[in-house]
Amino acid sequence: MKPLPPFWKYLISAVSGATMVLAFAPYDQAWLLLLGFTWLQWQWRDASPKTALIHAWLFGFGLQCAGVSWIYVSLHYHGGTPALLAGLMIVLLSMYLALYPALAAYVVARFCKTNSTIKMLWLFPVAWAVTEWLQGYVMTGFAWMQAAYSQIDYPLAGFAPVFGAHGVSMLVMTSAGALLSLVTNYRQRSPAHRLGVLSLLVLLWLSGFALRHVDWTRASGEPISVALVQGNIAQAIKWRPEYRDHTLALYRDLSRQAADSDLIIWPETAVPDFKHRVSSYLQALQSSTQEKGNDILLGLFVRNPETRRYFNSVQSVNGGVYHKRHLVPLGEYIPLRFLISFFKRWVDIPMSDIEAGAEKQPLLRAAGQPLGLSICFEDAFSRDVRHDLPEATLLVNVSNDAWFENSHEPHQHHAIARMRALESGRYMLRATNTGVSAVIDNHGEVIALAPQFASYVLRAQAQPMTGVTPYVWWGDSFIVLFGLASLIWAAKPFARQ
């Protein structure tokens, strides 16, 4: 059979990368990622550094373009960005994010002169994990469309409390390498080789399945009753002054339906105003909670009296506040301040230049529990969630995914929140404006889910947890150091030449 010309191979890499969006929520066809990674490794295994880099970059470009296409909704429909410019911004972002898998492929192909089996089962997987981790740090990071999030309902997710999401991504790549090793050069492979590779593949998946049933943390006291209030305020009207009183009344009235709950949680910026302008409203809520003996957490903007800028915050009506630490580039702050006037010329996003909260903040306590709080995409970063552990007994994420309407972003974000719960061995209480609002247990399983795009009060029991998973203890350092040590070891024979 005549081999495909390079152009068609490159095109297949780009298309297969774009198809991988179906492996993630809400489509959840995780098996596709194994096929995609298998194709990718087939093109990498004996390729020149340049060829491996091109295939990996095209695959990553296709994956990111399709995976984060929801940014178009926020930029064009809610930010007023011209359609062409919004599309161009997504393309440029995807081109940048694709550099990370390209770097992984290039490093292994250029410096690691070992046989293809070692590359497929070990070196490509660790290089992928290291560059995926790097993607979450450079320029504050953009930790989205990472392989582990597609595996949350599959056996390999059992490794998340041990090695974290990057470890799971590594093992997905290892599994793909094992499949490729089994089907390529089949007649030249010895029975011992085939049996060894097959045994490794089976062992990984059975181990992951077994680890899903391990209780890494333990209950702390009795469960508490929680209510997540989903207001379903359309983004198009959220900040209009004429809708302000309607929104405040809606959240107050919905909360009254759950007045017997220990903890009531509203979404990010549920209060469409600044704290100092709604003091009487907050005092009325505080009086109500003191009478009922419960607590309400709500999202709003808080002015910094020193800088006159604002924090994106979560406030307990009974005292205590958390200010968002990890801001969204170009969404909540402009990386280079001289670009503000240029950026605002094309994108009109409310509150797009706010202030980051201090890295070290005392844990907010509510309903007698120390809470690990995150706002919006902060829960996409394991390090931000681990920051409050092991002291926090519950995780809380508030978000406003109305920015992205009925795209796949809210579902992807929901899967990410489930991964954080699994990694940390904590319940995750996730309150959003339009969905997906959910109560997630310490194994990453959804125990209560609100319907999307509906005003709804989601009620459930949440069990405070204590203790640490192995991943909380060592974080990403284990996988990163293991990956770097592996690549350095594999590069030594080349260095001697």
C-alpha cells in the first residue's frame, strides 16, 4: 500500500486533534482520545524532530480551536468584539497553546535516542505531562483541554488522588503507546514483548479501577445541609441598572426556600453591584441568617479602599470574605496596562481590569466549616485548590458561566470541578448562575445536579472531610520531577555522541 503524502498526514493530525473535543464533556467519548493519541504517537515514534513537532503542533492546534471555541461567545456576543477579530483571537490563542505538545514531541524526538517502545510507553507520556503542567504556569497559565478531564468517569481517573490530573494525562498517553506497540510490527514482536505490553495496559486500567474505590480522606463530623442558588440571570441583562432590584429580590426569595439549610451559596457576582452600595441589603440577609442559625455566601465586587480598584469576591453575610487570586487574562485584567485602551476599543467586558486578592488569605468559615474557595476558572488550577488544603473540609466554587451560553464550556468546567474533588478527597459545592451547578462528593461523583438555564435551588447533604490524599501532599512535584529526570536520563546517550 502506497504511504500517504506528508500533506495528508498533517491534515489528519489537525482534524484528529479537532475531533478530540468529542472526548470531553458534554460528549464524553473518552475512548476517542486513546485513538487520537495513538495516531499521534504513530507519527512521532520514528520521525525527525521537525516532523514530530509539526504533527504535535497541528494536533494541539485542532484540539484547542475546537475545545475553546466557546470563547467566541463571550467575546462576540457579550464583549461586542467583531466576529472576525473574535475568531482571530481564538486562532492565535490556539496557535500558542499548541506549542506545548509540539515542545513535548520535539524534545523526545531530538534528544531521546532510545527504541520506539520506550518512547511510546514512557518518554512521550512524561514529556506530555511536563509540558501540560507548563501550560498551566506560563503567563499565569491556561489549564484547559487537558487529557485527564476526559477521563473523569473512566478507570484511569483513579490515579488522580495519587498523581493528580497531569499523572492521569500521562497514563492516557502511556495507554495509547501500549495500543500502538501491540498493533505495529506485530510479526516482528516476540510473544514476551506482546505479553509484557498487554500486561502493562491491563495492570494500569485495573489499578485505576481499584483506586477509584479507595477512601483517601475521612469524614469530619456530621454532614451539613447545603443549598446552591442558581439565579439564571441572562448575561445580556445582568449589569443593566433596571434589572438590579429584580436580581436582588430573586436571590433573596430563592434563598428563603432553603432557609432551613446550614449553608446557602450564591454564584459569582450574584449581586450585580458593589458591596458598599448594597449594605442595607446585606444587613437584612445577615439578620435573617442569625434568626435561622445558618449562613449565606454570595458573590459580589468589593472595593479596595487603598487603590480604588475592585476585587471579585465571595462574602459571608456573617463576616469573612475571599478575594479572587487568579484572574482571567484579558477577561479580568489586562496583562500590559498600556494595552487597556486598545483592548477596550474592541472588547467591552464589564470589570475587565480588577485587582487580584492576596495569595495568602485566611480561610473563610461558614456553617462551622473552613472552606476552600475558588471563583470561576480558579478551580482549573490544582495548585489554587491545594492552597487551602488540608485545612479546608469542603471545597466551594462559584462561577458565572452565562458568559458562554449553551456552549460546551459549562460542561467542561463541571468536569474540571469533579477532577478537583477527586484529587483532594473533598466534597465540591459548585454554584453557578446558569449551570452547571452541582454537589460533588470526595470521589468526584455527582450526587446532586441542577437543571441548566433554570432558576433553581439545589439542596443536598455535604460531608466535611479531613486528611490528605497523596497528591495533596506532594502536588505536581512528583510527576514533574519524574518526567524531567526521565527525559534527562534518556538524553544522556545522545549527549555522549
